[in-house]
Amino acid sequence: MAERRPSARAAIALVTDDFEELPCSIREYAPDGPLGWHGYDASRARAAERTGEAESVVCGTAEVEGTRAVLIAFEFGFLGGSLGERTGDRLEAAYTYAREHRLPVVPLIATGGSRMQEGMRALTQLQRVARQSVLTREAGLPQIAVLRDPTTGGGWATLGAGADVVLALPGAQVGFAGSRVRPADADPAAYTARAQVAAGAADAPWPSARFMILPMSLRGRTSR
């Protein structure tokens, strides 16, 4: 399992070697977050120490096969790559930067979904992300998602399923319901990259040795 879950920066390194991280503002939290969830501060501190990251996504720009793009890489080791308010801040800033600079957006997704310690505040981030995706599509900029293991919950519904081109790593768990919340009689094979490709929800599998290459057909869409 560890082999299919490289860190965010390891995933980026497989795509490019000139990554430049975007600056990000730090949202101030009350103790233990917006809901005062006991132990949340300690959980975030352990996640930061374990991963070296301040949040569950790393966002920046890079040259990928000759095309400059905005990369969004999820750090699954940071609270399961979950989406909270600070994650939403980073994602919104990344999409805004992409539109301002006429760049495609490439999410390298590995997430369990919304962050339970932030409750409904976390769920509202999905609306923010979906809006950014729509604005980016309306601006004529491509979005190429790479589904890593796992891609579930709101991360699949917005960044994944909402992309123009969806590539899935073989063996990745992909589906809205994660393994802990599926019906007991659910067929696990239905929640795989292969099943999503077969159903048409993902466009193609992609070898894990190289996460993605910007499709040639999309390169001309990065400027009007």
C-alpha cells in the first residue's frame, strides 16, 4: 500500500523537476479549529511533523512536458489528504492563479474526503472548489486530474470527476464512498480505477511510473 501512496512532493517529482510552490495565506483558527474539536490541534501538529507539510495540499507551478501548469498535489499523510478550510484556501488560490496566468490545472489527487473535525465548515469547501473548477472551464483552461490511491469523497466529486481529462492510476481506490462508509455488501471491485474507466467516469488508466503527460490536444487551449 505504501508504494501506491507517495507523498505529495514525491508525486510532483515524478511529473517535473522545476516545481515552484505558490505562496499561501494562513487562516487563523480558534483552539482546536472552527468547531473546537478536542485534540484537533494535536492531530494537525502530528500530521505536520510526520509529513513536513502545513496542510493536506501542496500547490505550485511547473513545466510538464513543455507546458507550464498549476499542480495541486494531495498529501495523504496529512489527515488522510482531507479537505478543511485551509485546504479550500489553497485550492481557491491555485485556481485563481491559473486563470490569471492562463495555465492549465493538474490535480494529483489522494484524499479520503472532507475533514470531520471541521464538520459542515469542511463540506462547504466542496462548493468553493466546484465553483473554481467551473470558472476555470469557462475561462477555456484545461483541467487534467490524476486519480491516485485513494480518491474518494468530495475530492473525487469535485477535483476528480469535474476535470476535463481524468487519468487513474492502476490499483487506485476511486469512488465517492470510502471503504469505511460503504454498505457491507458492496462489491469492492466497483470502487476501483479500472471500474471507473469501464463505466466512463475516468478516461484512461495511467502507469504509476509516470503520473501523467499533458495531452497534446489540450496544449493549444492554454491561451485564447
